[in-house]
Amino acid sequence: MSQDQIEILKRALKREKAARKSAEKILEDKSRELYDISVELKSSNIKLNDLVEEKSSTIKGIFENINDAYLVIDMFGNVLKMNDVAIYVFGYDIDKENFNTTDIIYKEDVEYTYNAFKELYQNGFFNDFTARIVTKFKEVKWVQINATLIYNKEGKAVAAQGIVRDITKEKEAANLLIESKNRLSALVLNLNSGIILEDEHRKIVSSNTKFCELFKVDAQPHELFGMDCRLASEQNKLMFKDPSSFIERMDEILEKKVAVFGDQLEMIDGTILERNYTPIIVAGKMKGYLWTFRDITLEKNYSLSLEAQKEKYSNIIANMNLGLVELNTNNEILMVNQSFTEMSGYTEEQLLGKVESDIFPVENDSDIIVKENLKRLKGESNSYELKTKCSKGNFKHWLVSSAPNYNLSGVVVGSIGIHLDITEFKKLELQKESILKELESSNNQLHEYAHIVSHDLKSPLRSIDALTSWIKADNEGKFDEMTLQNFELLDTTLETMEKLISNVLEYSSAGSKSQEDEDVDLNRTLSDLKKILFVPENISINILNKLPIVKGDATKFQQLFQNFISNAIKFSDKEIGIIEIDYKDNNTFHQFSIKDNGIGIEKKYHDKIFKIFTSLNKREDSTGIGLSIVKKLIDLNEGDIWLESEPNVGTTFFFTLKKR
């Protein structure tokens, strides 16, 4: 081997050693790097495991403690997993029973739910799905669901998970809010005031029917939405008596941005509107304007009428003959009218501020004014008389009608008394009492005289009756037929004369009170009369309703019904005679009727028959006094009498007696 070859080999060996060292160094570096990476990877694995465990724990905690229901279902709707909230919401527990989502679908939402799940399968998710469910316990709930599909490694959907929120209360609240909004809208729409709501740019946001009516707008309220109020105001100003003032005042109100109430606008047709304005400010920023318009024409006219009436009655009060006094709760005089100053003799200045009982001393009952004013404080009204000394020392009789005076809150703040000077009436009353005593004495004397006259008149009649009886007895069989007829005519005339005298005496005593009033059962009175009176067999007396117990003189009530029934019997001309007695309660009066089917009375005689000695039928047994006695007895009981009758059909007498 040559030297050159040896050199070449040496150099190749040297290069090989250098390459080996370089390779060993690289290997050593890579081994070291690989070791470091291995250590780092091991550490990362540990951290990753910790992180996975931490995340798993977190997810588990979220799953268990989430406030909403959480479900995992397979592709057939079977529930695979659920948290405690889901158990509470749906009522099912998969640890105890099978649970499929189709079990809880609300009947009316089946199609809607099907379409939602179809969207889930197509898109892989859905959000804010809202529907009704039926729980295990048959409760209907509203829920909101956010759901996603779960895929395996091959990307195939194997399950779905969803968060279900119970929004029943929110739904109910929302429905209530909608109902309230609808009610409010309906209320605004039908308010008796015209409403215009503008936004900050003066565009109409809302209006109502009354506004369109007041401003004669030929459109529905919703059609005004978005209209420029400036333009509308310019058009509407011509409806007012002062168009320029209408616009200027509106601009002034808008510029000040302060609520305004009670502006009055007069329209050219005479209508008067009240305009109110309220700015709508939110967080310090102007967000709109609310205008209301109300027709106050009637109120305005009424107010003017009230002012006129007030002026009118103020003048009347000032000049009427009745004294008017207003007192406060301390009985101090606050106001008097001119008539009272004239009645009392004091001037207005002398009376105002004075205590009424101090300035007007009352004879006999000095505390009457104080007592009566205490009644006013209790809200009582009444009238009373008093005798008081006036300014000149003379006594006057006053009739006082007093009532409590209330403020707007309904609290008694005093009293108002109307005073009538009855001094002259009192004098007349004393005179009347004297005259009545004299009249009573005269009536008593007249009554006694009537008895005496009756006795004196009947004595010669009895003598004549006795004499004719003796003559007939002494000459029995000697008189011819004509003489006997004359004697019978004489007997009848004597009997009629005696009955007439008895009836005159009865009539004279009918209007007088012979004894104290007592309770009289008219049912018993009628029963007794049926026994006393001669009632032919062809006549029946029927009482249709139970009669009342009345207060009065039993004898006079018997007289009253006896005369009616006797007349009905006397003037009965039918084969079957009927007399019907009826009664009804007429508030403060008893009302009776006595109906017969007798001969009847022509209408022209309906008033005449109650006059004394009036007899429409010239009968020997009729004196013409019976109905006069009836009229007098009814007058004595403060009643009234009238009749309905038709000749040949019958008569019904109606009469009333005042209740006592």
C-alpha cells in the first residue's frame, strides 16, 4: 500500500471518527430533548387528567345544580338522563320508571312540537322553543327549550340534550300584561275624554274615538298613527273661535314643558273644551307629550246657571220674610239676612259673632237653643217653637226650622235656621181656642136641644097614635072601607113622622164624639148586623176579604155599615139579591166597598144623594137622611166617599177611613 493510500485511509478514518462523534453528540442531544419532552408530556398528561376530572366535576355540578331542567334523550324520545329540577318539573323519575317525552306533549301542541323536533334533527339544534306540557300529575305548564344533538365519532346523531325552563309564571304574567294592555287600550279608546299621545318628534303614537269625535276627524283612531301633530294643529285651529291663540298657547305649553290642566277652548259651534297637557320625561329626556280634551260645555253652562241661581237665591234670601241665621259649632252667629234683622230688631253688626242663646233669651225654656244646636252637631234636623225677647224688650213667638251645615268633607260645621215670626198666629190661635170652646158649648146645647125637640115632637105623635087607636076600638065595625084606609094612611104617616124625627136626631149627633175611641173589630160588627137586620131570604151578604180592626166609636161604625146594608136591601129589585163587602189596605187609609145588584143610581144624582132629606124614590120607608148620616160619619173619620153605579145593574159605594 502506498503512502498516498495510507494518507487517504487516515483522512477517511479521521473523518469517520469525527462523524461518529458528531452523530453521538446529536444522539445525545436528541435523547436529552426526548427525555425532556417525555417528562413534559408526562406532566401535561397529569395536568390534563386533573383538568378533565375538574371539568367533569364542574359539568356534573352544573348538571346537578342547574336551576333549569336538563334532559338527555335517545333518538326515540326515551329519557336517558335527567337532573333533580327535571324530576320536579315533569313529575317523572327515570330511576323509578320509564319516561318518554311524548308522554308530556300537550294535545293541542302535538303538530307544533313535531315540527320543532324535525328542525332539531335537520339543523342539529333549536333555541327558544316554547310549548305547553302536561306533567305526570296532569298539571299544564309552559316551558322554553334549548336543545342540541349529540354525535358519535362517526358524526352520527345518537342522542339529544336540552335545557328546559319552566316559564309558566312568566307566561301568566305576560298574559296578564297583555290583558292589562288590551284593557288599557280599550279604556283609552272608549274614554269620555279625547286622547292624543305624541312621541318626541310630535308624531301621533296613540289616539281614541272621543278625540276623533270632538275634532270631527273622519277616520279611525289607529289611522292617525304617525301623523304630524304640527300639521294637524294647523288644520284644527280653524275649528276654534280664536285660531291664532289656539296655536300660540300650544307652542307656549310645549316650550315650558310643564304640565298644564284646565285650559279652556271655545269652538266656533259653541262647544267648550278643557285641554290638559302632560310631558312624558324618561331619565331626564323628553320622550313625548300627552294631550287630553274633554267637552265641558254642559258643566260650563251649569256653572253659569249655578252662578245665576246663586245670585237669584241670594237676593231672595236677603229679601224674604223668613229670617235666616247661620251658626258655627260654638253657636256664634256667622250670617243673618235682612228679614231676621227686622224680626229681631237688631242690626247685622250687633248680631255677628254673638252667641245666639246669649242675645236671645228664651222664656220658660232657657236652654232650648243650646239643646237644639247640640242636635245639629249630631246631624239631626227638626222644627221647634220658642218665645224670645227681642231688642226692644218685647216678646215674639218664632217657629224655627233648623238643619246641620256640612263642609265638603261631610263634617258638621254648624247649623242653618229659618225663622218665621208666628206672633200674630199665636194670637189667632188663642182666639181660635176660645172660639172652639164656645162652639163646643153651643154644639152641646144644640145636641141637648135636639133631644128635647125630638121628645117634644114625638109626644103629640104618640098622643095622636093613641087617639086613633081608641077611635078605631070604640067604633069597631062601624067605619066603611074608605074610612079604614084613611086610618091606615094616618098610621103610616105617624110612623114615617116618628122615623123622620129619629133620623134627624141621629143626624145631629152623627158628627159628635160620644165616647173614647176603642179598637173595633169590623168582622164582629158585620156579624152582629146580620143578626139585627131583617135580610130577606133572596138576598145574600158576602164579605170578600177579612175586615180590619179600627180605632173609633163602635156604635158609629155600626150605624155606618147598617145604613149602607139597609139601603142595599131596601132597593134590591132582583130575584136573587147580592150584597158584597170588600176591603183593601191603602197605606194611611182603610178602603171599603159595598156592592149591590139593585136598581142603581143615575150619574146625575151621584152628588145629590148625600144631601139631607134627598130621596130619589118616594117610598114611605125612606126619609132621605141615611146617606147624609153616612157622609157625616165618614167625614168624622177624615175619609172620603164616592160611588160607581149603572141603572138596573147595581151600585158600588167606596169609602175610606183614616188609620189611627
